[in-house]
Amino acid sequence: MSLLKTSNFISANDVTDINALVAKALDYKANPFRDKTLGAGKRIGCLFLNPSMRTRLSTQIAAQNLGMEPIVFNVGSEGWQLEFEDEAIMSGTTSEHVKDAAPIMGKYFDILAIRTFPSLANKEDDYSELYINQFIKYAGIPVLSLESATLHPLQSLTDVITIRETLNEKPETRNQKPKVVLTWAPHVKPLPQCVANSFSQWMNAWGEVDFVITHPEDYELDPKFTGNATILHNQDEALKDADYVYVKNWSTYTDYAKIYNNDPSWMLTLDKLALTNNAKVMHCLPVRRNVELSDEVLDSPNSIVTQEAGNRVWAAQAVLSEMLGQLSS
Amino acid sequence: MSLLKTSNFISANDVTDINALVAKALDYKANPFRDKTLGAGKRIGCLFLNPSMRTRLSTQIAAQNLGMEPIVFNVGSEGWQLEFEDEAIMSGTTSEHVKDAAPIMGKYFDILAIRTFPSLANKEDDYSELYINQFIKYAGIPVLSLESATLHPLQSLTDVITIRETLNEKPETRNQKPKVVLTWAPHVKPLPQCVANSFSQWMNAWGEVDFVITHPEDYELDPKFTGNATILHNQDEALKDADYVYVKNWSTYTDYAKIYNNDPSWMLTLDKLALTNNAKVMHCLPVRRNVELSDEVLDSPNSIVTQEAGNRVWAAQAVLSEMLGQLSS
Amino acid sequence: MSLLKTSNFISANDVTDINALVAKALDYKANPFRDKTLGAGKRIGCLFLNPSMRTRLSTQIAAQNLGMEPIVFNVGSEGWQLEFEDEAIMSGTTSEHVKDAAPIMGKYFDILAIRTFPSLANKEDDYSELYINQFIKYAGIPVLSLESATLHPLQSLTDVITIRETLNEKPETRNQKPKVVLTWAPHVKPLPQCVANSFSQWMNAWGEVDFVITHPEDYELDPKFTGNATILHNQDEALKDADYVYVKNWSTYTDYAKIYNNDPSWMLTLDKLALTNNAKVMHCLPVRRNVELSDEVLDSPNSIVTQEAGNRVWAAQAVLSEMLGQLSS
């Protein structure tokens, strides 16, 4: 039975059974080449409208492990800027409409993977997922999100995988739900809410953790993603007894894409970590050292950010495997 | 028997039998992997001195379908600017002469594919095809044009393929030559004449259509490409009873690379299309919507631009297959 | 027995037997696919912090010849700027620390190849090889230099290969050590000392040539690389009876990264070449024609720069083969 509800992978809502998908990813981690011909003769186009390192590399590797041919295309620098607005009179700086570009991707590839950041200028466009939805509408082939305007599902699946595989290192939490805290951190520029939204969505969908979010006032996330999570504005209180701390900056959601308060005391330090239950520390990377987290935390054994980033391959491989399975069925 | 006269593929003049090459491409469309080991152990270098999307992707895919290894290199952004003038004293912004770079490509690759746009500054250099001819002169291996200063042969071969495969959808034109009209369209900046030159050259060389070109005065193309085509300055008259309308902007040729007149009434609209014999509408893409063609035309069933762009793969695959055949003979 | 002393390839000091490595490279040149499955299931990440053409292409080709999967990543343009300073407070323009990026490369790849130029601003950082050493320290997998702050070992190995394979074309030098002269040449901007340092290091380590360096006063190289080479400030005297002339510009080392004197009379011309023993002329490329060398010299039969650049593949293939051998041992 497919672990995906639809042909696309855009959010936690596309997954039928998160635990089964996590198990599949960990199987691939144990044996990367077990399905090395599954994707033979299939091609995945990886379109980057924005920079990427881990996502770019892990997706290529995952595809190759499955015998697919990945082709990477940097839309802006190797091609040109795309237009996404319907009925646009294209006399400006955009050279091609997604209505024309996407169906051609559908001719060239079997699966289309896309990274497309939010504008951070137009909240309505961003939160309607205009860009990736236009690709889905016009490509005519399955679409895999490599991070979109509001979500980053392969990162979040990775995060669940990483929590799952490290749980047994924390025997004291084995027989109860681990406490997972998503904490806002300072940064130097306004960032998307994607990772925070997505992590919240997946923690809620997974349902196997006690999930707490902490951030300064004014940094509320979209409630459709935070759901029933406990939300606290007192970071120290939130961190108390945490088993996992996920650190991430985001800009404001309500008064969109602003930096209201950049209080350096929200940086995760060893003092803060001491409040937790010897918590493991996570971050999607890239991380601004000594701004978001201190060197001491990142270099401590509590940090599992490298393990987490390494798991990006297996998350991508599990999802691509499911998407390939749907193609042939 | 080879379908290419020489080891290079630069223009319609390099083809011995256009219909046979078209048939070969359509065979590959029906069975992409029929020659999947033909290029085993062969390598194609794809050098981009200018942006590209369809050409870049379709050439990589075509090479992979034939079992070749494509290696893509963005000359300007990943390397540095090349010098093309003989005897240049290289104390300026160019870092390497084509005389030195090209023979090395000849050591590294079996086939060299190059995209190199015109300067639109020096008509004599552009129309002598200085850049690609310097590569041909010095590389010492077969050269495949991915669009040069004055021509775009893989696009034009694609266009012939697309006309051929859609002809039977127009039974009313089956027993006579279909009327194909190349029409100038407005744009926002000065573009090369490549696609218009090349389409004209291929229509003339193919010889199986009634070929008409229409453009405002001052936009005459080089007569060596337009040949005996009927040239009209009245677009409405030209479009009458057309079976195919190929829409494209180009800048002036005579007084080189200028925009003399950018009359928006030359945009192809449904009203214009109504003058035709229910014509199929073609464009090489990227297209500026509501500048060159209206949304209504591009979104109508008359538009075959996606089918056309999809055929880029089979054009490239047919040509690469012939080039590989010559390598081993 | 391995021809490498350590798991990395950063300088001549990493090689146990230069002649054996050269012989291996020439074996691959005779039969590129002799070890075409040696790297099956292995992946090399090629990270470019700086532009590259020959190194980029030859490394990809070498990896493919050995059955490895190369993945290329342009760090700055496709990702973001890295931070290399320990304890940096990352509130500036760098987005990710090498301490975080490198170990992830170690998760994704089996071998990590890196190009990272010197700053030409901070001599101490550059000559401590801060950047590549940080990658070595944190990646946890073998590191292959594609040119670092002070050295360019794959280029220099190529140079030894090229001298070796052309020696028998110079029977008059067969029974004595050939005289190899590295000469400074003018340029238009301050360049690293890498190629000159590295060539010096390899000539000294190889030990089979009479090695002379000539440059204007103030262009002294680091003595740790020049060793016991004869150093002359009179170019004509140095060139006398030379069998090989290696031409290269570099900026000052002592008063770091300056251009003190850019005397055009140091350009290698036919008149200069007439002083030699019909010397073969080498250059790592890219070369500024009629600034570093005259057209007449580069276009003469004495120039072996194309053969030299072609040999980049075999140098990379020999080294990767040794690195793969160490992986599995």
C-alpha cells in the first residue's frame, strides 16, 4: 500500500503513515542500494529557484541510490526568471510564465522536484503556495517539494527520522512521550517561517511527542500548522525537562515578514541547555553560530545536527521510492 | 548512410535528408531507449556561454537516452570569459582564448555542444559566426550547435518534426502544401535573429510547405536565409488561410540589432488567429505572454508550443545518434 | 602498496613514489576504462568555492572513468558563503560554518574534492591553508585538493606526467637531467602563488630535473617550496639551454599579494625561446595571450599546453584510483 495519499509530496498531509515512512527511510539507511534499479529509466528534474546545499545534494544522492537520473537546473542563474501571476502582461523582468515552463518539465521528467522560497513580501501569495501550486497545476507529473513558501516537508520527515532513531539513546524517555521544544532564535535577517511551520505540522501529525513551541511575543506562527501545540513566550519555562530542542529563527507571520524583536538572550546556550532533560539539539542548518546557538552547544555531544543533516538522504530516498511506486502502479 | 554531410551540426546545410532525420526523431519519440548503448563510453561536453533551459535539459536527456555521459559547463559563471579575437592582447576582461580552451575540450570530450549568442553589437562578427567557428576550428572534435549567433538548428529541426507529426490532424491540408507563416511579434528588448533565420532556412530546405514571412518594414532578415519565401509587411494578409503560425520577435538586421517599431498590434491574438485556417500556433519559447501572444491564443487548443518544446529531446537525440554513428565509422 | 602516504591528496608530500604515480597515470591514458568499476557505489563531492574549468571537467571525467558518481556543487552561487574562523560570531555575510558544512559532506560522500583559493588578503590564513585544513579537520573523509590557498597538486602532477612523456622527444637530454625553468610572467591582476609554489615543490620532490626559477626582484616565493632550486633574477640567463620553460605569473609573497613590477619584457617571446635548447613551453592555463606569452610561442610546435591540459584527466584518475584503493583497504 502506498504511503502517500496523492502523487505529490508537499506536506505532512500527503502521508498516510508517518511511522511506516520513517521505517522505510531507516531501512534505506541500513542498505542504501537495496532498490538500486527501482528508478531505472526514470528521470527527476530538480529545479532550484533558490539556493540549496543539503536539499540539493541529498536529493541527487537519493535519486542515484534508486537508479534514477537526476538533472539539476538553477532556474534563475542558468535560465531566467519565471512569472507566476495569471494574466500577467510580461513586459517586465520575468521572461517565461510557469504556465509554459511547467508542462515542458512534465514532458522531460517523470518527477519534478522544486525549491521555491516565499517572497516574504506578499503574504497571501506565499500562504496560498502560489508558486509550487502553479507547478503542480501545470506540470502534469508528480511534484516533490524541496521547500516551498510555507513548508519544508523533506526536512521535517528527516527530523522525525532523527528523533525516532535517537529515542533509544534516551532510556529515561522510553516509556513516555518525549518532550520536543521548538524554540525561536535570533538571526540577522528576516527568514521564512517554512521550517517552523513544517516541523510543527509534522510533530502534530506524528502525534508521538509532547510538543511545545516557544517564541517571543509577535512571532506567532500560522495556527493551521501549530494546531494544539503548547505555546509559551517564556523560553526557560518551555525548555524545562525537554528531551529535544529544535532551534530555528523565523520572521513574523501576523505582521508579515518583519523582525520585531531580536533579543540575543534567546540564543541557545549551555545555560539554557542545562534547563532541559539533557536534551538533544536539532537545527535544519545552515546555522549562524553564536547568533542562533552558541559554539558550546553546537560542539557538545548534545548536538545531533550532523546526524540530522545526514538523514536528509534517507528521507528523500523513502519519499522518492514511494513516488516511483505510484508511477508504475 | 549518414544523414549528416559533415561531422558538425550547425545549420540545415549539414543535413543530407531532412525527412529521414525527422523520421528518426519520431522513432526515438516512440521508443526513447532503443539505442541506449550507442553512446556507451562517449562523452558530450555542453558549454553554455549563455542561459538556456529547454536546450540544456533536452540535450542532456537525449545524450543519456543514448547512453552518453553529458557534462554541463556554464562558461561565464563557473569559469571565466573567453576571448575570440585573433591576436588579441589579453589585458582586459577576457581570461582565456578560444584557441587555448577549445582544443582542451577536444581532449576531454567526444562531441562538443555549444550555446553562444550573438553580441548584437558587431554584425560582421555575428554573421560570420565567429564564436562557433572558432570552436570548430580549434576543438578538433564534432561540434553541435545549441544556438549560435545567427542560427538555432536543433530548434528548427524540432519545428519541422512538430509540423510533420501534426499534419495529419489537419486533413484539409493533406493533399496540398500546408501554409506556414513566420510572423514577427513585439518584445521588450532587442533579440537575436537566430530563430527566425533558422526557421526560414529549414522551411526552405525542407521544401514541403508554402512559406510566408511577415514583419513590419525595417525588420528584413538576411536574404541568404529567407531565400524565396514570400515576404509581406501586412500581417493580416499574411495570416490568411495559414495552417501554421510561428510567432517570434527579432531585432533589426539591416541597421543591426535595433528596435525600430514595436507596434503592439502585431501581437498574435484570437482576432488575428481567426484569419487563419484554424492554424496551429508555434513559438520556440520562452514567450512573453500578452506581449508576443495573448493568453487566449497560448491557452487555446491551437497552441502546440508544449508539444513543440517536448520534441526538442527527439531532435537532439536524432542528431546525436547521427554524430555518434560518424564517430565510430 | 599505496602510492599515497595519507588518505588525503593535498601536496607532493602526500605521495610515496612520484614516478609510480606518473606511470599509473600514463597507464590510464593508454586505457581510460581499465578500472571502470573500481569506484562503483562510491561518490565524490566536488565543491567549488572558486571558478574552475580544466580542474572541474577533468575531475568529473576521471571519476566517471573509474565508475564513481561525481556531484558538483558551486558553494557560493548555488549555496552560500562559508565561515572558516573559529569562534566567529556569525552576524555578517557568511551563512554557514565549515564546522557544520564539512561533516555533512562527510555523510554524503566517500571522497571530498575542494577548490578554495587564497584570500590574497591575509597571508597567515592563506599560508596556514586554513580553508582546506578546516575541511580536512571536520569532513571525516579523504580530501582531494582541486587547488588550495598555496598549492595546486593535481596540476603539478600533470606537469610531471607531461615532462615525463615528452622527454623521449628530446633525445639530446636523454642521458642527463633536463633543465626545467619556471619563469615569472607579467599579468594584469594579482594572482595566487599556488601554481608556482606547487610546481617548485613537485620538481624538488621528483628530483629528476635541473630546476631553475627566474623572476624579477621582489617576487621571491616561499623558500619552503623552492628549496634548493637555483633562483635567478636575469631571465635570459635562466632560459639558456632550458629544455622546458614553465611560464606563470604570481603576485608577491613577502609583501603579500602585491604587484611590484609588471615589466612587459618578461613576456615569453620567440626571441626569448631562442635562448633555450628548443625548449618545450608549459603553462597551467588559462593564459593571457600577448601578456604572459606571445601568440607566436603559444602557436609554435614548442608549446605543449594542450597536451598538458589533456593530461589533467590522467593525473586525477591516478590519484582517485589510489584514494579509492585506500577506502576499501
